[in-house]
Amino acid sequence: MENWLIRIVAGLCAAGSSALFWTLGVFIALPWREGRLLALSAVELQLIVVPLLLGSAVSWGALHIVAIADRQPRPRLYAATCALLLIANLAALFAGCAWTQARFA
């Protein structure tokens, strides 16, 4: 029972990190489309850096929470969880970009 509670909390953290990466995708789409990703204003840079750093930190925390339950007894499940979280975060990033492109195309 305890391991399931740990996994539920890790899942909530992972969902939060995916939401932050989706937000990153939303804010990065327009400068990328306009070709000025390397010439951002200070405000735009903040809108990109904050979700990137917070999403990475929350994702790292979620993996550490999962490690409490699964790293020692099931190393393959832990490795699969790490890979799945990376794929989910990348998919959320691309979904945020696609959503913004569809709204402002």
C-alpha cells in the first residue's frame, strides 16, 4: 500500500512537470516561428526559462520520489519510468507548440 501512495504522489509531480513543459512549448512557439529565438527580450526569456527550469526540477523530483518505491526492488521498472517521463515531457512540449501554432496560424 505504501508503494502505491508513493507512486501516486510521483504521478502528480510528473503531471505537473508535463504541464510546465506544455507551458514552455506555448511560450517558445511564436519566437521560434518568427525566427527570433536567439533575439528574445528579457520578458520573453523569463517566460521560457522559468517553465524550463521549474519543469526540469519537478521532473527530477518526481523521479526521486519514484526511486523511493522502485529503484532497489525493480530497477527495470524504474528505468522504464524514467524513459516514459522523458517522452511524456517532450510530447507535452511539442503539444504546446502545436496548440499555439494552430491558434495563431
